[in-house]
Amino acid sequence: MALRFGLFGRKDGDDGAKAALAALKERARIVLCLSDEATVAVNEIVCADPACPGLETVVLVMEPGRRTRALKIAKAAAEVTDEDLGAAATAPQA
């Protein structure tokens, strides 16, 4: 019996969501001026905080020799703007 806790915002097979995540990943590389050595991972999760709109996008930025940064944006991936990425990148990290 498999348990699903609803931690991730999209079900497998949602091609539109996959395309939005892939596009955001490429935009993050450009907006954040990342080198080819950097790794970027983008995920959409269900936000349990009542103040959240439901989905939160998390952009993980992993650069050699630096701590991994988790950029959290309280929007669905398809709604994230370049300005959102920039603001999340300059926000204090916890």
C-alpha cells in the first residue's frame, strides 16, 4: 500500500507543469547569472502555511564551493516572474 501525503503539487504525467518547471529552471540560470558548473533544481510543493496560496515553488541553486541556496517563492511555477527570482535570490537565507 503506497501512501501519498500530498507534499508535491503536481501528479506525474502533467506535461504542462513539467514544461513550466523546465522553463523556470532555464530562466533561473539566466536571471541569477549562473555558471555552467551550477546545478539548478526546481520543484513545486503544496504549502502547508495558511498564508500561502496553495503551491510554493522552490528553486535550489547548487554551486561548487558554496552552500546550497533554496529560493522559495509563494506562487505556482507557471506564475513566477524574473522579478520574483531576483527578489528570492536577495532575500536573507534562513
